[in-house]
Amino acid sequence: MAKKLVTLKKKITIFTILISGIGMLILTVAAAVSIFTHSNKNATDAVLEVAEVAAERASWEVTSYSNLASELSVNEILCDPNSTEAQKNDILNRRAEQYGLQRCNFIDSNGMGIDGNDYSDRAYFQAAMDGRSLVSDPLISKRTGKLTIIVAAPLWKDGIAGGTPIGCVYVVPDEEFLNDIVRSITYGEEGSAFILSKDGVLIADNDTENVKNTINFNELGGTAAELAQQMASKETASCRADIFGTKMFVGFTPVPNSNDWTLAVCGPVSEHIQAANSTILICIIILAAVAVVAGIFAAVVGKRIGDPIQKCTDRILLLSKGDISSDVPRVKSDDETQLLANATETVVNSLSSIIRDIGRILENMANGDLTVDTEIGSNLYIGDYSQLLRDLDLIKDNLRSTMGQITTAADQVSSGSDQVSAGAQALSQGATEQAAEIETLSQRIHDISEQITANSDNCDKARELVQTTADSVGTANSDMTRLTEAMNNIDETSQQISNIIKTIEDIAFQTNILALNAAVEAARAGEAGKGFAVVADEVRNLASKSAEAAGGTEALIAKTVEAVRNGTEITSETAKSMLEVAELTEKVEALVLGIADASDSQSEVIDHISTSIEQISGVVQTNSATAEQSAASAEELSSQASLLNELMGKFTV
């Protein structure tokens, strides 16, 4: 079963759709990956920036309270051991009212506060007596039950900072001051912030209850525990984490001037990749639209190119089956398909005219007319066809020469037979004494008759050789048809090469457009334009495809060379057929030479007969019976010579 051919129109359509589809698919995937990557990067960069700004604000707030404690630590009244408690309380109360503090407190060197409580076991008191300031983690006050942060500083002797600690002074900010800081931080629509201590305990959050419950992230496990460990490393970074069941982008940074606190800003992943998902969806829609447009465009282009080529192919197939009379399709495209149609029309018309002309010449030659000539002139016998016309002319010339020689030989036989007849009439009065001589003469005349018969056989063989020559000419014509098919293969291969070169040009055009777009977008985006490296990679992929198409072009060129080689071999076979015609012609010449030799032998026999007739001239009466037989034989010879002349008269030379 013959393999079903795929039409050029279908190949062009499929190839165009595949190229555009694959290119757009690669571009869409690259764009989606780039958008998704950039969205993630932008989200993590943004959350990190917000975290850094928020940490600076928290640090500023803590620093302001530390500065207040430091200012009280060198206050003249508080540092003077002679100041009364009333004076000290007045200073502390005025600062608490002025800065909106929960309270301020004074602790002497023994750990007794001005409020009468013992603070000697408190870490911040012990740090103050060592000359260090301290900001405590939030804790629940034993006295008020409120969330409390202690900002403590050493009380310096004589109000000289860095001197001898003589006690401790501390301030207690409003219990919500850290929570207010994180509540004021905005990141997207659903973003939030929180602060962890160095131990991973939640010390500031939008929800005060979470802080009061002293939630420890290390105890939550999973990504929350990993986040707490990263935040405890005092690094500034961003990551993804699952916080209270929600996947979050998290940016965190240490809070300067704090007790190793780390502030984190987080936002739901779903909120920040929504825009990326929408953009990817738009890319997919654009891909589908481009695929539809590419399909329509490919169908139109395939029809414009494939239909004319299909018509020309169908006509050439009819020509290969011997159809030289069907019409040639008309194509109006002003491109290579127009040239192909014109070339097809020229080939069909030329072959039709040449085949009809050769057929007419061979038909006339078969009917005996060896003077027939071409009616279309030599204008159509161009290229290799010119050799065909020259070979036909050579055959006609050789046949005319051969037939002329046969006619001359027949005339000579006829003349000889007349002479024999005249001699036989003269012998009718001869004597019977020369019966033996007359019998010999009769036998030799019989030999002449056999030679003449042989000449006739040779003429028949000459006709057979002429027929064989005609068959060889038919073989040459078949070889020329195959040569035409090979040339058509060359044309088709050349067309395919043209199509692939066109495809390479299209891919090069797309590559230039993508490169230009990448350069423009990179220039616009500035530093953020580094992400267009992915697009540049896809540009290089398109360039690679151009190289593959160039490889396809090289393969087709090789195929074209092979088709030319086949044409050369067919031409060689045609030349071989012509050589066979020449050999047959030489055989005809050999037969003619044989006829000539036979005629010479007849001449010698006739001479011998004349000698015999002279010997019996004296005995005419006794030779009458033999003379009558000789006369009968001479008449038969004359009749055969006349028949030979009649047969030769059928040829026009």
C-alpha cells in the first residue's frame, strides 16, 4: 500500500503553527516564571524594607525611653542624697505625666524603691549597679497586672555619667507602646507585624492577648519554629513561613538598642501573588489568541503556496503517465509559484510538440517517406533535445543512402537479366551437342536466382533493422521522459529549499524583535531589568532554531545534488540508446555490402555464361531445347528484378 503523501500546504500550515505555538509557549512559560519569580522577589524585598523601617521606629521609641532614663540618671535632685523623697517623687511624677509613662521609679543602692518595694532581685537593678542600662522584655507587673517594659539606667554619683553607680532609675512606658508600633505598620491589605524576644517569645502583636499569653514560636514547631531560630540569629532576611495556619511572606530585622528583639513584618502569600496569577492568566489568553491567529495565517499562506504547487504537481504526474494534451493550470501569484507554473507549461507544451513531431516523422518513415522533416523547426529542440533531432536526421540520411544503393543494385540485376534473355533467344537455334554446357549454364543461372533471393532476404533484414532502430528511438524517448522527471524533482527540491530559507528569515526576524524588546524593557526597568535575562535566554533559543533550520537547508541542497546526479545518469542511458541506433545502422550498411558482393558474383556468372554461349554458337540447332530452358529462367530472373524495383519504388528518397 502506497504511503499517503502529506501536502505542502498542510506541511506549511503545521510547521507555521508549531513554530509560532512553540515560540509563544516558551515565551509564555518564561514570562510566567519571570513574573512569578519577580513577584516573589518584590514581595520579599518589600516586606523586608517595611520590616527595616518598622525596626528603626521601634528602636527610636526604645531609644527615646532609654534617653529619658539616662537623663534621670544624672538628675541633680535624684543624685543628691540630701534630696527629700517628695522632691524625688515630684521629678519622677512630672516625667511620667510629661511622657505618658505608666510610672517612673527610684531605687537606692540597697535595692529599696522610693515606693517602698524591694527590687534588689531584679535583673535591671543588678545591671544598673554594674553600670549598665537595660531594656527588659515585656512582663506582667506583679503590682499592676499590666504588660510592662522596664527601661532602667544606673543612678550616677554626683550626676556624673560613667562614675560610681549609687542606685537605679527606671521608666515604664505605656503597656501598648510596642503593640501600637506594630499596629501602625501596614503591608498590603492583610499584612501585619510582630516582635519576638531573643528566646522566640512574642512580645508585641496586633492582638495584646497573644502577647499576654506569652506565645513562644519555638514551641509552635514547623516553619514558625524555623522562623524563630532565624530571627534569633540577629540577621536581616526574608522567607516564607506558615504562621497560625497562613502561608506568609516574612521579613525580619533586629531592633537596635533593644534587648535583642527582632521585628518581623508578614503578609499572606496569596495576596501578593494574586497579581502574578492574573498576569500569567493574561499571558495564557494571549497565547491562545496568537495560536488562533497563527493557525489562520498559516492556513492562508499554505493555501497561497500549496495550491499552485499542487496543481503543477498534478499536471506533471499526468505528464509522467503520458498525458500531453491536458491543460496546464493557470497561476497568478507574482512569486516562485508563478515561475513554477510557467516552467510547467513550457515543459508540457515543448514535450507535446516534440513528441507529436517525432511521431509524425516516424510514421512517414514507416510508410516509406524518407524525405520527411520537422514541422516545428529546431527552436523547440533545445538543450539535450537537439541531439534527438540530429539523431533522427542521421537515421534518415543513412536509410536514404542504403535504399539508393539497393535501387542501383536492382537496376543492375534487371539489366543483367535482359542480357541473359537475349543470349537465350540466340541459343534457341543452337545444337544439342552443347547440352552439357547448357545444363551447366542452367545451374549457374539457378545460382544467380538464389543470390537474388538472398538479396531479397537481406532487404527484409534491412527493414527489420529499421524497425529495431525505431524501437531504440522509442527507448531514447522514454529515457528523455525520465530525465524530465529528474529535472522536475530538482525544481521541487529547489522550492523546498526556498521555503526553508523563508522560515529561517522569519525566525531571524522574530529573534531581532525579541532582542529589541528585551533591550527596551531592560532600559526602562533599570536595576530591576536584570530579570529580563530569562527573555534573553529565549532569544538565544530562537537563534538555535534558526541554526537547525539552516541544517535542514543543507540537507535539501544535498538532495538537490543527488537529483542532478540522477539526471546525469539518465542522460548517459539516453546516449547509450543512441549508440545502439548507430550500431544498427552499421549492420544495415553491412547488409547492403553483402548485396553488392552478391551482385558482383552474379556479374562473374553472367560472364562465364557468355563464354559458354560462344563455345556452342556453332551448334545452335542441337542446343535449342536447352536454349528454351535458359530463356524461361531469364524471364523468371527479369520478373524477380521487376518485383525488386517495385518494392524499392515504395520508398521516397
